[in-house]
Amino acid sequence: MSTVLVQSGTLRVGDALIAGLHYGKIRALISDRGTKVDEASPSTPVEVLGLSGLPEAGDSFMVVDEEWKARQIGGVRMQRQR
């Protein structure tokens, strides 16, 4: 579970996400009040379930079209880090 702050656009359940070295498909979004939500708009902090791991504090995140693209980007970032 990772907490993110949406800066622009809308984050929705089912979106493919890349955050730092980690990727995944959003399985659930939980608001700062502890309730499940279907989407998060700008300036909204939410907890994201579905990432492959825990990103570092301050890592930016980005929504991509398909989960395989997020997986590919995560793999490239992991190779660069080594």
C-alpha cells in the first residue's frame, strides 16, 4: 500500500501505474478518511493498492495505458539503478 497525492488529472481504480521502480494496476483506492473510492481528483491524497512494491518517499508516479508498459518502464528503471 502506497500513499500518493494526485497533482493533475484523475486517478481511477483499474489504471496502470508506475511509481519509481514499482508498477501495477490499481486494485483499490482508499481516501484519507479510510473509505474506498473509485477515483481521486487533483489535491487528493489516497492510498493505492496493487503496486509491485513500495516506492521511495517522494517518487513521482504516472498513469500509463497498459500494465505491460508500466512493467517495461519499471524494468528499465531497475536496470539503470544497478
